[in-house]
Amino acid sequence: MATIDAQDSDLREMIGRFRVLILGRANAGKTTILQKVCNTTNDPEIYNTKGEKIDDTVVKSSIKRGNHDIKNEMVFKSNPGFVFHDSCGFEAGSEGEFEDMKKFISERVHATKLEERIHAIWYCIPMDNSSRTFQRSEEKFFLECDTGHVPVVVVFTKFEALRPVAYGEIKKELKGLSAEERSRRIAQRVEELFTNTGVLDRLSDPKNRARPKSHVRLQNMNQPNANSDILLESTTLALDNEELRLCLVSTQQSNLELCITCAV
């Protein structure tokens, strides 16, 4: 912790805030993840490129009309050290939104100033429809987007949705087994279902321009005791820049163990 505290003010001056682009389809659980990262249940405040706060009603109205600006910044009062950008739009099939997203990534990946760059990309893929895990939007992003040095962490959200599917497929085999053995077999079937989606093979396709540094599984994130620790840890390890790593660790407020690990 001492190392982080000693360097914190210098990091803030050099990097500013830790900037994340979060991608994924509607209802992938993106907002919930960001709330967990920032330890809040409140909605974020939205700011335009001039730093002016945008009224909530204007934001909601724009999104409904499909007129979302990826350049807008989302900031939670509970932790203003994070800045988030949401891709909202291109996943629905809008070519214009996709091109805007590609341009935004290219500009922010190659920005001269470190504080203007995006520092990490979280791509959320929901698992509540395992037959449609890797859709056209995911294919286009990973095939066409040059994310440069910025680490991409794939976040498999709603992973708990695989458990009832697994149970339904093998429930006859579970009769007469101990609770421990039933749990083990259901977990095994969940792993098989996940493997059978082929999503990891698609993500590791050598043709992809964007290649994930890592992936994590999140489940039951709507529960009060759920946290984003595994996502923050994975992102920290994916960062090649030591200053950015320390910036993320000092910005996040929920994972004390991560602070201690990086301070050693």
C-alpha cells in the first residue's frame, strides 16, 4: 500500500483517471458491472466531450432514438477515478455506430497523451442464451477492430444461466446421488455446455485483429454481496504498463487484497 500511496499523486497527474470502454449487447449486464466496480447502486452521470453534464432525460431520449455518442463519459459519484465509455448501438447491427466505435478506439488507442487513451476494454458476452453466444457483433469487433496495446478482457456475464440448463439435461442421472456428487456433476455439465458454445475458439481465431488478454466469468451480479474483484484482478494483470496498473489498483476501492499484492 505504501508504494501505491507514495506514487498516487504522481500517477493522477500523469494519467488522470482510469478509462474503460465497455462493449456488449443490450441487457448483457454492463451497467450492473460498472456499479459493482464503483460500489454503488446509483446510475452514472454523463458528460460530453467538453466536460458538461448531460441531463438524464436527454441521455435516455437519445439512446431510445439510437443516437448515442460513444465519446460521452460515464462517471459514478462513488468513484470518480473511473471514466467509462459505452458502445451502446453497434451491437444492434448499425453499421454507422460500428464505424464510429472503430474510429473512437483507433483515436483513443493512439492518443499522444496517456490520460486521453482508453486503458482497458471490457467486452461483455451474456450466457443466458448459450446457443447465440458469439453473434455477428462479436465477430465484427474481434475480426476488424485494432485495439493496439490496450488489453481486451472478455466478460462472460450471467454465467449462472448455464446451471439450470445443465441440471435439466442430466436430472435423471442425479437421482439417488449425494448432494456433493450432484453439485459436482452439474458443474461438470456446465463446463461442457460452455465448451460446446465454441466461443473460446472463436475468440482465439488467428484471423482476429483484437485478441483478448484474458476472460472472466461473472454470475449472480444482481445479488447484494456480488463483487467485481475477479474482473479488476484480471484487468490489472492484463496491463503491460506499470503506471497504469498502479493507477487501476489505487482507483478501485473494493479489493484490498489486490492493493496489498501490487504493493509488495
